[in-house]
Amino acid sequence: MSAQPSTFPNIPVRDNTFHIPTDAQSMLTGLACDFAVPGTALYEIGHTLPELLPALHGRLDPLVELVSIDESARRLQGARCAVGREPRPMRFLNSQIDDALPIKNASVVIMAGTSRHVHPLHRTPLLASVHQGLRAGGCVLIMEMTRSRESLLNNLYALHSRHTGNAAYATDSIQMASTLDEERERLRRCGFRSTDVFYQHYALSGLIAIK
């Protein structure tokens, strides 16, 4: 998640955080803990929710490895400091997120505010690498802006949501997002056997897909 201008002029530069309501983060954490299996890894792709890793660290079985992948060494250092030195296997990987990722033995992969910064041509290969690195029965949890097919609704969603202070809610960001149908179809093409929407608040959607 580089602070440099985006390679693609229509893709917004990633900022440090992705603000989501408290209930959305609670559901994201709860589902992650439900699917996390001792002896496997939970991956966070893009350290965009600063409160997420500490929350997971406090609830997960100590034999679940936490892995955070981000393009920014500074954000990874912040993630490392946030979880402290309590005993748990943990890794912090400085890696480009547009490319295939080094995911192995994962029971859970979390992508919050990640896909909207990846060029549309790279989103399917990214999810394919997630699918490949997941164990059977594992899941990917996606929290993203999604676009309505009705432009009036997109404008209204942005208007009503902007008080959160999240740049993701800007109308132009929503217009560049995928629809829920497009997200589901992309997951299906990557091999996920089941998808569902577990959260929706205006244009903010939470999806779960099971391998």
C-alpha cells in the first residue's frame, strides 16, 4: 500500500486506514475466529484496519499464526507494535499486493479495503492466489465498497456515508467499485464453492467465500 501515486490513474492512492462501523469490524473478527483452525494461519492482506490484529490476537487460539501482508514497511511496523510480544507465531511480510501472494496453509484470509486499490485486471489473479493458499473449508472475508447498478443510489450512499470520514465513500470511489454480483462471480470463477453477504451498510459490503 504505497504512498506513491497509483500506477493506474483511475485507482485511488491507498491511505493508511479503512474506516468501517464497529458492528462491521465485530462481525469480521467473529467470523474470522469461527473459521480459524489451530495449526493454520490467518492472513490479513493490507494492514488497513489498525484495530483488527489486536482484536484477533486477543481472541484467537494461540496456535493460529497471524500473518500481515502490506506494501508499506511502516504500516507493518505499526502492526507489529500493536500486537506486542505475547506468545503467538506471527509474520509481517512486505510485499506488493497486486501480484500473486505467498499464502500457505491458511484457514482464513481477510481483505478489508484491499480490492478497490487493485487494478480490475489483477483482482481475479489475486483472489485465485488466495484460493490456492487456503485449506479446504477455509474462507476469505472481504469488506469493500460495492457499486449499485443505479447511479442515483451510488450518489445517495456516498452522501449518507461520508460522515465516517472514509475517502472510500466518495462517489468516484463507489463508481469504480464492483457490484455484489460481479464480486460473487469473480469468487466463483476462482473456485470458491459458496459465497454469502454477511454485512451491508449503504455501499459498504462484507462477503464471505468458502473453499
